[in-house]
Amino acid sequence: MNYTKKLGLFFVACLGFVSCDKDFNTIGSDVIGDQNFNLSKYNSLSINSYIKATNEVQTNNLTVNQLGIYPDPVFGTTKASFVTQIEMVSPNPTLRYNYQINSTDSVYIYIPFFSTVKKTDASGNRIFSIDSIYGSSASTFDLKVYRNGYFLSTYDPASSNQETQKYYSDAKSLVDSNKGTEVLNDDPNSSQNSAFFFNKNEIKIYKTNGNGQYYNSANAITTNPAEYVVKERKAPGIWLNLNKNFFKTTILDAIASGKLVNNDVFKDYFRGLYFEVNENSPNQGSLAKLDFLNAELVIQYHSYEVSGDTNPANLKKNVLRFQMGFAATGTKKSNSINLFEYPLQNPNYTAALNGTNTDGKLYIKGGNGSVAFIELFDNAELTLLKSKKWLINEASLVFYIDQSSMSNALYEPERIYLYDASTGNAIVDYTADFTNATNAKFNKSVFGGILEKDGNGKGIKYKFKITNFINNLINGTNTSTNTNVRLGLVISDNINISSTIGLKQDLTIDSEKIKTIPTASILNVGTVLYGAQETDATKRLKLEIIYTEPN
């Protein structure tokens, strides 16, 4: 037995006070204060840990999508492309007469980052905090936008359309073989295509007279940029000017033949847009999370209100708007797939996935990545603990970061997530934690899994409080909660999401088949943790139980 020396009553009271801070205590205060009880500590003797590669993961209709190239020194390079349908905001539009896209009109797509306003100056200019760009935002890569020709189905034909269609992260070949030949983001400014980068600045749209001339504050024409009047401000994001002639002939001209009568007909005719990324040079690029639910495609055009009118002075400016994104509730139903490629992997990561490393380090990574599995007790140890009838005061699972392996990391995940790997469900300590933080990324702080850093900003460890889970396991009588289940550990981009997505290939562990992983683990970042086999006891994965037992 790995028991510690029983502690004195004064220390019991102090430790009892500390352990109750921000925690769900399974023992009433009357028990803690009872002099017939002593507080002791126990570390699991048979804890086991290992990793498995997820291979391809389900990536259709995600709430957050990735685009770009991420050269991660620890895990390797990720290329994230994207294909999406678009929908009319107002179906069955009427263009009026002699419509045309003039030189002063624009056709553009705007996709915002996830950002927060930090400061606004006296002129209304806003400074944003952006937490959704990974790598150097100044690094460029090649971005091409094509017409998509591959139909993205809502329902699976193989199920007689009774089940929703699943698409996986390796579907790029399907999209590539059906894409258009014309590059649509063909603006002369290379920062919108061949030398694309993620611009973190606020986007400003200036007031004009509709003919390309700018107004000043007195509504007079000006050529001085310092006098331009801001008409609209948008949060930082991707802004791409698109080929006007393509959208006139493909979209506007198709209205007369009924191709835009409703969104179902339109999505069968125009199957969406394909955003393809490629490297400009090795180990260069950046990756962004994009908010497609708030994205828009805008076609500006001019037309006459009266048939037969040819007076240019009577041309009226109009706008046709399209939306993207898929929401479980509401009207946005644009199917999409996030497409991942991994052209280069770190040899150490490859060895860990192949099981050829013997140090037991836990490489956990999102995307087509890897999951760690934790087995807390073998059957003999658990049977012994059940016989003790201990009262569980606190139970913590602590993962220490391999700072050597992570020394060159560009990013360390702020959260990791512990869950029931057999069912994919959250464990009781997650669901029972209702703590909220100013930043929603740090909600459920009692449950934990939050990155703890040293004085240099480098990650040290992640810690979970699983008191209720352990108490149910050791002392519970409900067979649905006292079973010695295998736990899963993944990175989490959003601790508030506990849903799951499918794996293209089941993971088989012993005789158990694991078919899903947490949705929030889709972000292509990762960390390296010490496992249960680590020889240095100060860094080894540990389950620590604080308990009381009657004398």
C-alpha cells in the first residue's frame, strides 16, 4: 500500500479548508471536523496511460473551421482547406432591368476571425484582441478560391436518406477532382491570393457616391484619404475581392432560368466555394479559426427601375447577399467540410504513434491527431479500494508537460479535456461544475484541465479535480457510475462543448470499439505530457486521493 503517514489534527483542519476552495466536497463539514477521522493521501499504484492515433475525423458542419498552414515544430505541418455551400439571404431575387456590374461595384467575401474589442480611440478606430490565429500572422501562403463542383449532401443516400451525411477530413481528393478551373480571388493585390496573410486590423468601408468617389464629412468629393468618412466597420477577418464577370454570368444571369428560385435549387446548381491552401516556402504559414456563421458573400450591381430606360443617371445600386455556416437551429444550412493534410510529421511524434517509443510520453493532438487513454486502476486495486469504505475528500489527476519536447512549440493548448472514452460522455465532475469566467475558455475551472505556467510563460502542468467520479467509482452502488471505465484525454478548443464527432475508422482497445472523439478536439494543435511510465516520480502522471477513514 502506498499510504502516507497520518497527519495531525491541526494540519487536517488547514488542509480541509484549502481543499474545499472552489471544489465540490463529497464530505460534509461535520465529518471533516470529527476527531474520530484522520486525513490521509493515496496514490494509484496501477494507473496506466497510452496514446492512439485518431486517423481521419468527421469535419462536416463544424461550428468553427480552420484555414491555413501551421508548421508545428513538435507535431509537424498541417494544411487546412475548406469547402462550403452558400445560401441566398433572400431567395428568388429580382434584378430589375438591364442589370450590370460596373467598375465601381464590388464582389467580395468576408469571413471574420474570432476577436474581442480591447480599445476604441476618439476617432472610433478599434483595437482587437484575436485569439484564433496560430503561428506568425505575417507569414504568407497561397490561397485560391474555386467554384466547388462536388455536391455536399445533407443526408446519406446509403441510408435511404434517413441519416445525416458524414464527411471526413480526408475528402480533399473528392473536392479537387470536381473543382472549377477559374481562380476567383484574382485581385491584382497578391496579399489576397498568392501571398495571402491574416490581417489583424479592423476593416473599414468608406462612404462613396456610388461611382467610386469618396465623400468627406461635408458630403463633398475628396481625394485625400485622411478625409474619407467611414461608413461601416467590420471586425478583423478575411476580405477577398472576387472576379466580377464570373459572378455576373454564373449567378446574376442564372436568375432568369430559375436557378435562384430557392436555396435547395440554388445549392444544387451552384455547389459552393472551395478555399485551397498551399505553401509558398517550407515551415512558413499560419492557421486561423474562422467564423463562417457570420461570413457573407456580397454581389454589388446596378440596374434600371423602368424597362427601356438607358439614362446612366437613373442606374440604381443594388446588393445581392449570400450567407454561409451551418447552425443546428435557425435558417443557416450551408453544408461544409474542413479538409486536412499532413505533408510532414515530426519523427518523434510518428514514433509515439507507432508505439516505438518506450518512454510512455503522451502526445495529444487535435485534427487527424491522437488521443491519450487513462486506466486509473486494475481490477485488483479497485476491489481493494472498494473494501476500504473510505470517504473521499478530494481526488486529482495531474498531467505534467514535457517542457523539453515542447520547448520549440509555437502554441500550448489552454485547456485539455478528460472524458469517458467508452461512451464519449462527459464525466460527473464536468457536468456538476457550473463555474463561469469572464473568458468563457476558462469556464468549469473547478473541473480544471487549465494550463498552468511557470514564470517564463511556459506550461508546467494540467490538473483535473475528479472527486465525484472517484467517489462514485469506489463507494457507489449504481452500476452506471461505479464501473472502472477507460478515460480519454484530448486537447479542447472550447471547454463548453462536450458533444462528439465520428471517426472514419473505429479505434479498437482490447475488445472495445471507440467510434467518436470530442468535437472540441478538432483544432490542429497539441501538447506532450508525461505518462504513467515516466521514471521521474516528480513528473509522472499521478492520481492523488485525499480520504478519511474512521479509527
